[in-house]
Amino acid sequence: MPGNRRKSPFRYVLDEPIAFELYIVSLNFTPAPRKPVPALMHDISRSGCLVSLPLEIPVGHNRICVALDFVLNEEPLHFEGELRWNKLENNQYYYGVEMKVPDDQKDRLQLELRGLAGAKRIRVM
């Protein structure tokens, strides 16, 4: 795919989006009030995910750090990351999140993804 900047070899598309809470941690290095934003996760990889939110966040030239609290199988996961891009489609706001997965959590995330694959809840793209 020309122009594809993904560093991860696979992304896993969820058959049913997963509802979770996203928190805006900071905007251009200025801390933000910690309020949950309802979100849906549509796909995930080892380094990022595609989410939709009910509000527009001006990604553009802003640095927006977020925290994600979600459950893929049974164990709660918490990762921080950065909104990299956004698009409006069918009156829904979509965002690409680059997750900063700590080294000690990479195996756990991979295990959770394998569990979703085993349950046939994701498709590899």
C-alpha cells in the first residue's frame, strides 16, 4: 500500500466495536480535566487503534495525549497514547490513536489479541 505509514504488520478489525472510556490527558502539553469520554474501538494493532467519539477534537497541529481504559477479553487494560489523525464519516468522528504500550505490557496485549482471534471476534487485515 503506497503511503501507508503503519509500523505494525497487522491490524485486527473487531466484528463488534468495543465500548470503553477515553480520557484526554493533555492538549499541547497542558493538562486537561480528567473526564471520561464514551468511545468505541473499531480496530486495534500492537501499536494503535481506531476509535470513534461523539465529539470533534481538533487534531490538526495539536498534540493531544489520551488514556484508554478498555477490556478486550476479561482483563482491564490501560494504555496512553496520542491522537494522530481524525475524519468525519456518516456523522461520526473517527480517530487514529498511536498507543504507547510499555515493554512489560506488549506480551499481555498480544495474548489478549490472540484470545479475540480464538473467539473469532476479530479479523486480521
